[in-house]
Amino acid sequence: MEDKGLFKEFIKGIYKENPITALFLGLCPALAVTTSLINGLGMGLAATFVLLFSNIIVSSVKGIVPRKIRIPIYIVIIATFVTIVELIMAGFIPSLFRALGIYVPLIVVNCIILGRAEAFASKNSLGKSTIDALGMGVGFTIVLVFLGAVREILGDGKLLGHYLFGPEFEPVLLMILPPGAFILIGLILGTINWIEIRKNQKIFLKFKEKKLITTENPE
Amino acid sequence: MELKLLLIIAVYSIFIQNFVLTRFLGLCPFIGVSKKMSSAVGMGFAVIFVMTLASIVTWLVYNYFLDPSTSILKYFSSEGTAPDLTFLRTIAFILVIASLVQFIEMFIQKTSPSLYRALGIYLPLITTNCAVLGVALLNIEGNPSIGIEGKFTFIQSVVQGFSAGVGFLIILILISGLREKLELKEIPESLKGVPIAFITAGLMAIAFLGFSGLTL
């Protein structure tokens, strides 16, 4: 039973409570760095690292932290891990560090991390907080990888640096530029809405078949 | 010459490298607050205020404590050289911003209750606004497109902080005006609300791309 509960905490971060598409958190880095798949993946993993360890520490100290000053304390914890990530990246993957630019230190104000620390890790057990962080991080990374892949393929004609199409392919330059990111995320959110509306309509029709509802219009 | 550079910084921060539409900073309040013009304007002014003050204080902290070439810590060390503490900028800046916002909120609450009622609820949100920490970091990164290689000077930082806030305010006013109008239009069900707001922002971003050809 405990296992099933933990798995649920993980899986919710992927779709139902995906930080970007359902909670609208973490949009700044999601749109800014996804000019290629590798950049999106790098940012996703870095943010997941910070989210995971911040959740662990915040959950471990939740009994000792006074409520009034909890937000500054969480911020210091998160900022410490962001600095660790910055230094690791600068030392071991300098090309990625240069590509991500100021968005690496900006992970500290990524609403997902402070949001999960405040809303979940400060009120739940260590095990649950760890799984929650992993789920949210993976969900975030999946969206970033998807955005990065689409923008790189359409906007550059490449994937992971390899050219996909022949020399006659004219890439849609707009996708790599800011407007492309905005329009793409708008369309993605619209698609998810469409899926959810269809799902609700199906459930409504099922109920109607079994004569559980008699009204005409679904809510 | 100096004044011309300041004006260039201002134009860059407001139009050519707009914080919201070009640098993707400040998107959370962009979506959360832009449904009504009045709340957007309130948030915009609060952001200008915080960004300018944050630019000032973070520059002072970086210049006199973290950057080894100008740090005052060199007077406390035995060899006369200050330690390179630039890696602490993330922690230092976010603590400065969080404390600053706290003080501003308390100050406004005491001195001007009417202003507090107008701006007060947005202030805690501004702490996690990427744009505030973003401008503090940009002040020390320099801007090669304008010709500033290292960190900005004090006045340049203040100008960039203020102009970035102004750019943010302009965008908020534009998008909230558009969203208020969109509420009354017929939009496909799946796109209502946030998706159409993002697509609108994308179209605005295309318009602002036009500024990128501006050479000063």
C-alpha cells in the first residue's frame, strides 16, 4: 500500500500536476533555454537536482524551522544547491554553462522549487517529498526536452546537433527566436486543454448512457 | 558620451532586449497578474521600484564585498588581497532581494497605508520574480552588444534596473489590455485563458523583434 501511494506521488508530476502545463510554474527557463534539446535537457536535470536536494533538506528540517522565517531559510537552502550546480556545471560542462547563461543562477527563483518546498516538503515526510521532487523534476524535464526538440528541429533543422534534412530545407527561424517559444507553449497548453475537454465529454457521455445524468449540456 | 551610453542602455532594456519578450524574465506575474489592467499597472510600478532599489543594493554588495578587484575585504587580509567571492553572488543577491522586499513592505505599510493597499499584495510575489534577480545578474555580466564588457558602473546599473522595470510595465499594460479585450471575443474552447495569452505574447514578441534591427 505504501508503495502504491509513493508511486502516485511520482506519477502526478508527469501529467496531472505537471509543473509547467498544469501549475504554470517555471515558465521563464522553460521558454528561454529550450533553443535545442541538449539545452533543455541540461536545464531540466539541473533544476531537478536542486529540487530534489532542496525538498530533502526542507523536509528534514521542517520540525526545527520557525514558521515566521521559513521562506528566507528555504531560499538560502535552495540558493546553496543552485550555487553547487553552478560550480559543477562551470567546472565539468562549461559549454552547457555558457549556453544556459544567467538562467542557471535563476534556478533559485524558479517557482517550482520554492513552491514545492512551501506547499509539499514542509508538510510531508522525507520519503514522500523525495518522490514528489523526482516526479516534478521529471515532468519539468520532459516538457523542456519536448520544447527543445521541436524548436531545434523546426527552427534549425537539427536534432542534437545533427542535420536532419537536406540542404534545401528552410528552417522556420521564428521557432528559435522568442516568439516561437511563446506560440509553441500556447499551442501545447491549448492541446492539453483540448485533450482534457474531450476526456470530460467522454465521461459525461458515459454517464448519460447509464442514465445517471439527464441534462443536455456538459459542464 | 557617458549620458549617451546611459540612454543606449535604457533603450536596450526597454525595447531591443525587452525583459519579458526577449529575455523571458518575469513570466510568472506576466501570466498571473495580467488579466486586469489595474492589477497589471500596480504590479508594474511595484516592480520598477523594487528593480531599481535591488540594482543599487546588489551592485554595492557585489562591488565592495564579492569582487576581489574592488572589495573592501582586502583591508582585512594579511596580504592585502581580497578573496574572490564572486561564486557567492546567487546566494548574496537573492538574500538581498528577499530582505529588501521585506523592508519595503514594512516601510510602505507604516508610512502610506493607501499605497500599501494598492501595491502591498504584489510585493512578496516580486521576490521570486525572475526579472529582479535577472537584472541584478545582468548588471554584473555586462552587455557586449552595447560595448560594455565587464560589470556595469553604479549609474549604469541603476539606469538598467529602472529601464528594465519600465519595459516590464509597458509589456504588462499591453498584454492586460489585450487580454481584457480577448475575454469578450469568441475563442476556441481549448485556447481560452492562458494558451491564447501566450500566443498573443508571441505575436507581440514578433513585433518587438523589429527593434532588434535598431543600431545605436
